[in-house]
Amino acid sequence: MSKKEKIEKQAEENTVEEAVETTETEEVKEPSAEEKLENELKASNDKYMRLYAEYDNYRKRTQNEKVAIYADATAKAVEEILPLADSLTMALSQFEGKDVPAEFSKGIELIANQLKASFDKLSVTPFGAVGDEFDPNIHNAISKIEDESLGENVIAQVYQTGYKLNDKIIRHAMVVVANCD
């Protein structure tokens, strides 16, 4: 036998042995029908749980988005109405101490009360009154003054009332601050 034939015969025997080994290991590794069904059930349960969790997250996320959209839309609508509130407040202050027919002042006062009731329903609250402590997060200081009758960092005068919707600031209050450093 030639060298070439010996090498081919040995290669042939090696491939036969490898094929036998592979067949034996495949037979050992092949799961039974019951194990296959259990594995499929586990995979299906895992897939179901992942889908359920994904849907639950989606539901929570859309609910939060709806609430945020409602709050933003309300804030935007109220922001457009604030000049009316300012005008009513200014009109009421002009009637104080002047001889004006009672019908005029009473009419303006009724309109202002209706607007206040609407703001209350929407959870819109005004802030920034004289005597409140100055907070740079919600107040916009236009100027400062020294006044012995007021404490330190106290609002002395309000140019424009601030409004907030729950915790969201719609408009900062424009104020004059007394005795600040």
C-alpha cells in the first residue's frame, strides 16, 4: 500500500469514528417529548410575562402622558386668560376710594369673583402678596427698597400677581423686595 492510500484510509476511518461519536452524542442530548413540551411551556410563559409587563408599562406611560397633556393644556389656557385677571384687579383698585356708581364697581367685582371661582375649579392659585417672604424660584424681583417697617426679604409691593397650577408655575410674580442683601 502506498503512502497516499494509507493516509486516505486513515482519514476515512477518522470520519467514520467522528460520525459514530456525533450520532451517539446526539442520541444522548435529544430530549424526550415531555421535556420538549415543558421547554415550550416555559418559553411561552416567559414570552407571555414579558408581553404583559410591556403592556403594563405602556398603559402606565400613556396614563401619565394624558395627565401631563391635560395639565399643560390647562396651564396654556390659563396663561392666555391672565391679562384679563390683571385688568379686573386693576379696575377694582381704581374704584377704591372714588365716587363711582355702585353698579360699575359691583359688576366688575362679580366678574372678578367668577374668574376666581373658575381658577379655583382648575386648581389655579395666585401667589406673591405683600408681606410674603421673597422666594427667587417663584418671584421675579424688579427692584429692592429699604423699609424699617418690613422684615428682611419680604415683598413690599406687587406689580404682577403670580399664578401656579398645582405645583407648576404658570407665571412668576413681579415684586419689589424690602431689606434684601
